[in-house]
Amino acid sequence: MIVNEERKTSPKQRIIIILIAILMLGSTFALYAGIVLNYQNADTSTTKSNLTDEETQRFQELLAEYQSRVDEQAAELSGKYFNTFKQYRSRVKAFNAADVTELKVTDLKVGTGREITELDDVDYAAYYIGWLSDEKIFDSSFDDASNPTALVEPIYGSTNMIQGWLEGIAKGTEEGFIWDGMRIGGVREITIPSVLGYGSTDQGDIPANSPLKFIVMLIETPPEVEYPEGLEELYTKMGL
């Protein structure tokens, strides 16, 4: 995990996640959903669907079609970037947690695209590997971190990323050490002290006070996957 509560997705993908939850929790005639109000503190509300039986069936069909489009784009991107990114899997090794007292960055490949110079510059997508000092990978963009065969959807830039991620990819300085911001197409290893990660709070598989390491590859933000015709109208009719 690299954001404060959940992996960052595009706005439309977040809506689809909500809608899938609705279908799982609801029945044909009454659908309920927990809507994420923000990434830091998720709140929920329950809304009754206004869809007829026929519209609900159509909604499910369109939702499946949209998900198929998302999967197709992810597979296309994986075909383009997987072989490049896979080679960095071998850099995941154990490290001495006590030695990680400040943010450090190491460029493994300098990109040729535009540079990320500000912490709030989130116009990018990324593939990544995140691991702990004992070499355990707690999250990655691989379909299987141990034996990867493909990449899942990239994550999208967000100011809700942990501070170490934001500072690690943007132009910055740490006790006199100055580094350039990452460029699109670049790959960087970022070593993050716990204070710039999750601090004294457990986060899933990440114990409290854990320094983190990431390998990050930035790519251009992919084109937004369009809704099938009629899906957004049905979503609106549901009153969410």
C-alpha cells in the first residue's frame, strides 16, 4: 500500500468499484452501497436503487463490458511495460532497518519525458514494488510478486500518497543532498524512513515504525477508459 488508506485509482475506476460493491450487497430490487467520501477517512451511506428489474440486468451487462475494457487496457499496458519493469524485481533484497534514517533516492533509469518537480504534480501513472527490511513485498504492480507474469493496472498519481513517495519522485533535497525529479519513463529506487511512511501506525502487512523501499517506474497517464453508452445514465438514476 502506498496511499494513506487505499490504492489510488482513476475516478471512473473508483465508481466501478463502488458499483460492484452495490451489486454484491444488493438484490435485484434494492441495492445498497458504501460510498468512499475520502481516502483518509472512509464514510458510508446507503442508497436504495431506482432501477427496474430490466434496468438492473442491463446495468450488470454494461458494468461487465466496462470492466472488460479496463482489463483490455491493463493487458495492453502490461505487454508494453512488463519486460522492462520485471528486471527490477531482482533488486528486492533485505536491508538494515536501523540504517534508514533519511529519504534516499537512486535512479535506475532516467526517463526522457517531463520532470516531476512539485509534490502536487500528479499527472502520471506508475508501476511499483514495495518491500520491507526483511525482503517481504507488501504490495506491487505484479500479478504475482513471487513469480510475476504480467502487470496489473498502474496506479494514478495522487497527493494522498505517503510523504516519502511524494518527496521521492519530485525534485528535492535531504541534508544537502539534492536530486532531480523523476522523468516520465524513468525508474527510481526510493528508501523511506518510517516517519515519512506510516510512522507508528500498522498498515495492513506493514508493521508500525517500518522503513520502506520502493522501485517506481513512471509512465504517461493512460487514456481514460470510456463508459459503455447508457452506463452513466443508469448510475445517475440509482441516485448515488
